[in-house]
Amino acid sequence: MEVKEFEGKNLEELINNSLESLNLKKEDVIIIEEEQKGSLLKKTSYKIKIFTLQEIQNYVKDYLKELTKLIGLEVTFESKIRDEQIVIKMYSDNNSILIGKDGRTLSSLMFVVKQMLSNKYGIYPHIILDVENYKEKQEKNLERLAKKIAREVIKTKVDVKLDNMNSYERRIIHNTLSNNDKVITISEGEEPNRHVIIKLK
């Protein structure tokens, strides 16, 4: 993946001029800033590295192609960049292997990709990996569950503790009920035994 590096004395000007020279907007890229401390004779300067979301997307797809080939799967990819996040959908002749029990293989792939980008480039882009529409279906199921349990809590006035969930699943529950004026959601416990409790306000 090509990394574009620029140096300058004023950080804001450096970022603006660099983006202009590349004909890119801030929402198209990830920027890593590095301050180079000055001395008595030398003023402080700045170095930036620019990664385009498009290049990150292509790089991750190539990486996933190699990874899935190792587990003996032929995978095709469909990807898009939306609201500064990279969404990559995978389709194979055996989606259940790619997803794994309770989505564990998919979560592991996600972890490996994020770890690789962090270790190699020091970047943390917002990436969503999906197999066909597994994640979308999972989100809808969790949203339905949150609303159903909230109705029960309002009716019975008894708090409900949900099963242990990962941070992605808990966030869906919290977001679904964030505008509900009758219940609140809180997370409790230590990973991997962290769960959401839905309580009456």
C-alpha cells in the first residue's frame, strides 16, 4: 500500500496543501501526524502520512483473498466506502465456514485485519466485514430483541439482563434503545462475560 508523506512547519497548512495536491478531501483519507521537536536553531516541524480509504479497501481485499485461500475457500468481494467507513462483503461457496459458530470466524477475520493494519501502518480505519448479509441480519435480530425486551421491562417493571455479548452487539442494543424515554441500557461485567442490562428509567 502506498503511503504519501509530507513535511511542513504549520500542521493545518500542511494537511490542507497536501490534500489539495492529491485532490482529496479529509473524509477520503486517514492522516497520521508526527511532531518533530525543534531545537534552539531549528523550529518545530511536522510530518504527515496520508492513506486513502480507497487504497486501504483494496489492500484489505487482497489480504483477505490470501487469507481465505489458505483455508481453502474461493471468495468474491463486494465493497464500498460509506460515511468514512469501509464495508466489505464476502461471498463464497461455503459461507457457513467463513461465518463460523455464532459468527466467531468472521469476528476473528475482523480482528486479524485490524491488527495487521495497526501493526504495519499504525492506522485504525473503520472497517465492517460481512459474509453475504449475515451482519445485516444479525443487526436486525438484535434490534428486534432489544425492542421486545424493552416492552417487557416497561410492562413488568423488572430489569432484564441479556446474554453475554461482544462490544459490536452491545453497541447495537444501546443504539436501538438510546431514544427510548422509558428504559435505559447499561453494560456490566468483564470481557468476555460483558452483558447489557435493560432497566426502567
